[in-house]
Amino acid sequence: MDDNPIIYILEARIQRQRLKDMQNSARKRQIPIAEQYSSSVTHIVTEFDNADAVARKLGLESARCLNQRQVVKLQWFADCIRAGCLVPVDEHHKVRSGENNQSVREVAPPVSARIPDYACQRHTPLRHHNNKFTDALEILEKYADLRYDDQDYSRALAFRRASCVLKSLSRPLSRLSEIQNVTHIGSHSQKVILVRLVY
């Protein structure tokens, strides 16, 4: 199946303009994109954190119906865009079944604990402890989203990931050192967070 790869981006949870930007970025790099889901699709890109939710959204009986397809996170798509071609699907790119993700949702690590590299891909609640940081990051994300340069797409994605990590924290962030080496909170996002910590 991967001899003729075709990507389908599941639009659920993805803003309409963002979806268009993703599709346009793929076409510019001649990465094959399907407008509709079909049996020819080999890779499903999604914001959902488990394959069962993807299957339900596609009207399938269960995640087992997707066994012949790669169900992957947006991180994989972003890696493909950066590389200008399809990259291999690594373990950290894969979306697991709901059963495998249950324990991750039930036990949130404390701020002082090591945050998993892909914490930004976990479920992020609407009500959380770090609004003053995520609100600022999301404003910057939206501003970057309104622009149409590839670099702005990457910048918007970076702000979105940083915001998602902060939403997943189990208590309010009080010091920048607590997230100093956390994946997906880069130097630019750290500057934004530092300003909000000071004021």
C-alpha cells in the first residue's frame, strides 16, 4: 500500500483555514493528498488522540478497520512538510487505540516531573491552570496562521504545541525552570511565558 501513498487529513478539530494551509503546503511539495477518505488512503493525519475516535468519525465500526492504514499525529505531517517529502512513520508519530491512551489521560504528571516529549498530543482540557500563558500563545498562533508563508505555518504550529503542553500540566506554572528542557516549548514561546510570569 505504501508504494503509492495517499494522505487524508481528518478535518475534525482542525480549523478550516488551517486545514487549507496544510493541504496547500502538501501540494506545493507534491505530497499526495486525498480530498475525501477512501480505500486508497494509506495515511490518516488527525488531531484525535486515539484511533477509535478516528474510526468513529469516519463511520467505521472500530479501529480494527484501519489496520491497513497509518493513523498519525500532526507531528508526522509537519515533519513531512519540513522534509519536503513523506518521512517514515516512527513510533512517536502513531495514534494508538483508546485503550492504550487511557492510562495517559488518567495520570497527569506533576509540573516538577519530566513531561513526556509528546505531551502536546494528549487530551487538553478547556479548563486548565495556565490560561494566562496559553491565551498569549494562542493569539500569536492565530496571527501567524493569518499569514501564508511556510515559515509562519511552522511558527503557528510551534505556538500551538507549546500551548497544548501548558494545558496538560496538573497545576499552575510558577517558574520558567520547570519547563526549561520540555520538548515543544521553544525559546520564542519561553520568552512569551517569561513575560507573563513577570507581569
